[in-house]
Amino acid sequence: MTIRTITLPVRGDNKGNNVLAHAAVLARRFGAHVSVLHCRPRPVDLLPYGVPVPSFMREQIAESASKLADEEEQLLYAEFQELIAGMGLTEGVPGSGGVTASWQEASGRQIDVLKRYGRLADMICVPKPDRDRNLGANTLKSALFSSGRPVMMCPPREGVPDTLCEHVAVGWNGSVEASRAVALSMPLIEGAKDVTVLTAGEEVHGATSEGLIDYLALRGVTARLRTFAAHGSVGENLLEEAAGSGADTLIMGAYGDSHERETVFGGNTQMVIDHAMMPVVLVH
């Protein structure tokens, strides 16, 4: 069990470089292929919703949108070629040998494109949402709820380390979401040098953290158990404990409560998404 394909969506918001750098580290580690997905907006997506638009104006919008999309595509593709050259990736198709990356154009909204392409990826990498600029939240939500795949949320950072997922922390509460996170992230867990299981000891009617330790041992993984006393937000506790354990990546189930409820009223997942300073692998 390993990672062979990594997908990441990009658009002209200056966040793709950081995400590509994270994906490149994983690709070099697992000998994987990185598929960079540029989502080209359709003219219909730029029209005001529910407002009648004259046909001549539709044509002007379509022509303008096509021209802008062409210019953006050319700039981003040139940047992609320059970046992968410095990241140890070669441009090529999956299965062509070595650690490769490819550029793919897809028309439509990013959230819709991810539904089509994300389901055939072993990992999806997205930027950490920027609440101040209202960017990225819908992309993360689409990847989580529509793909059925693990999603690595990459926080902004000056330089991405040469290694990633050397020490992974697994947030565990015995839930279905946590179980899926472990199952779908097993390549990261089995490939890590150190694994720490984090728990607040509240696995009510769920699989215990001790049971998880035994389960991982059957797969050849020696994991340490780190139990903490929950105080305030468990999401904040998880981030503190993951950093305190020395982990470079956190793996956890996402949105046991509904996304809408957590976004409005706050919740463990939303706390992690808003405040994480390390990569977080999320699974719903």
C-alpha cells in the first residue's frame, strides 16, 4: 500500500506554489506522480446568477473570459515548468518512470472539477483556507466531502522541509471519521519513522486508543500513545499535543458534526483548519 498519484488544484491566487512544494516532497518520498489541475473558469460561471443578460453582452463576457483564461494558463504553466525543475520532478505522464508531474487543464468551477478528478487520486493537496480573503474554504470542503480521499491541507510557510511525514501524529477518538483517516492514510503511517497516537481518552462507544495501538502493531507499526486532558477546544489541544510530540504532520478525521454547524458554531475540525501551522491530513 503506497501513494502513487497526488492531485492538487491551482488557480491564479498565488497559493499553488506552496501546495506544489508539499506535494513534491511526498512525491519524492513515495515515487509518486503529481497531477497539477488548473481549473479554467467557464464564461457561464462569470454571469450574474438570476440576472437576465443580453446576448451581445454574453458574447463579450465569453470572449473576455476566454482571453483572460488563456493568459492565466500560459503564465501558470510556465511557472509550473520552472517550479518542478527546482523540486526534483520531471514533466511526464503517470507510469513513465521516476518522480513525475503533469499539467492538466479542466473547465469549470474548482469545486466541481475536484469531484471529477479527486476520486482517482491517492492524496489531494489543497492550501489552508484564507478566511480574511475568503479563499479556499469551498475547495477544501469539496475535496473532503466529494472525493472520498485523504486531503492534505498545506499551511503557508516560507520554506517546505526536505522531508514530510517523518513523524505523524494521529488524532483518535474512536469515531468512524478517525477510523477512515487511519485506513486511508496508512501509507503515511506505515512509512513514518515515528507515530504518535493522540487521545483525550473519550472514546465513548468507539474503538479505544489502546486498540488502535494493537491494530497498528499488527501492521508492523510501533506507535506511542500520548493521552492529554481536554481543556477548552479539543481541536486546539490536538494542535498543541501534535507540536509537543515533535510531529511534522497531523492525521485526523474531519467534521464528525456537520460542516455547516462547525463553521457557524465552531468545532474541533474547524479549530484545526483555522489555526494549524503544520500540514494536516483530513478524512471525512
